[in-house]
Amino acid sequence: MDILRRKHLRNRLTKGSKREYYEREYKVYRREEAVESGIQFVDWRKVDRGEWGLTDDGWVAECTKRRFYKKKTNLVFSFGQAWYNPKTGNGKCEYEPHRLTGSYTMVSPKTPWETKKGKKKYKDFVKVYVAQYLQGNVDYKILGQVFGDSQNHEIKARLLLKKGYVKEMIDEELKKVFDEKGITEGTVIEMIQNAHDVAADKKDPSNMLRAAENFVKIFGMDTKKAAPESMDSDFVALESIQSAILLDETPKKLDKPKK
């Protein structure tokens, strides 16, 4: 048995009203568990609101809404939604895909950010941002206009750029651009190694390091736990390289002037 805790909108939204939510707990049973618990259930296509329906993959869940349309019927369960055609009986209702993603509101088991990633306005927003970012001039007003549905375009753009899924999309787009230019993780490692070599020669590798640090973040290399054992033992962390810039700066003794 699974226990789902979901938030529902308490009030119908009107102009100027605030969203208010309440939390409700739902139970989803395997078929044999429902039988043992004495729960009466029917095929999910025949279920009505407040009753229990059996999904195609053998789970039993509560139906919270049943809505009729011209050609199809929409059923809302505690874990998501399903459609079917009353004339043909065609339709699909499975709990496991929702269980795997933790998405319990829509027909698709995809998470909200996965759904948004596929929409054209998000893709266009990210492409324009990456182009501006690489040119060193981000115009938030233009970004907001590209996205569209907002009067205050600048604020909308800044809010979108804080979203985790938008950041992931930006990283993916940057990697595509760099891949086209032949910049890979191997290139970044080579840059860092070169910076280390420059530091060893007591030169100034700071600009090279800054570029390498940016690429490290973009490729997500700073989140990887360990480097491969085959990597040269001279390869050191960025912090160590930065420290190496200051190596061997002990003041030398001046010879006393001869009298």
C-alpha cells in the first residue's frame, strides 16, 4: 500500500483572491491488499466519484472526479487522470508510471518541469538567453517578451531564470553550443592542466583558470565525486592551482652594499 499526500485548492480563484490550499491523504492498494482490506472496487472505466477503481496494472485507487465530454470521459484518481472512449472502451490507466516519477496530477506521469521543457516558448526563451549570455549582454526585457504571457517582462524573465528546470535547459543548450565548437570535458581538463603548468612556471594563469571554472560549472564537473584513477596524479583542484600562483614568493635577502 502507498500513501499519497496531496494539496488541493481550497477556494475558487477570483480577481484579487489568494490561493488557499488544504492537504489530504490518499491510499493506493495493490489488488490483493484491497481484497484483504475488504475494499469494493470495479474496473476503472466504470468507477464513479468516491468509489474505488482497479487500474490496468493492478492497483486500486479512489476516484475523486468523473467528467463527461462529447466523445470521451475523464476520470480523476488520487494519483492522476485517465481518459477513455465510452463507445469503444479504449483508454489506459496505470499507477506505476506516476509512482516512479512522483507526479500525481495529470494524465501524463511526466513531472511538471519535463512537460514544460517540451514547450516551444521555453525552448525559445532558453535559446535567446544563451545567445545573449555568450555575447555578454543579457536583456531581461527582451527575454520576457520572447516568453510572452506577462505584462512585466523583465520580472517574468528573472523569475524563470531562478527555476531549476530552466537552469537545466540552459546547461543543456550551452553544452550543445560548446559541442559544436569542439569544447568538451576533455578540453576543460586540458585547460586546467595547462593552468597548473603555467602556475608551476610562476606565470599568471588567472584568466585561464576563470575560463576553466566556468566550463567546469557548465559541464557539472564540480559535482562529480571523484576523478578516474587513470588521471595524472599531478592533476589538482582549482583551489590548489590558485594557491600555486603564489608559490615560492619568499623574499630574497639582499646583499649588503660593500663599504
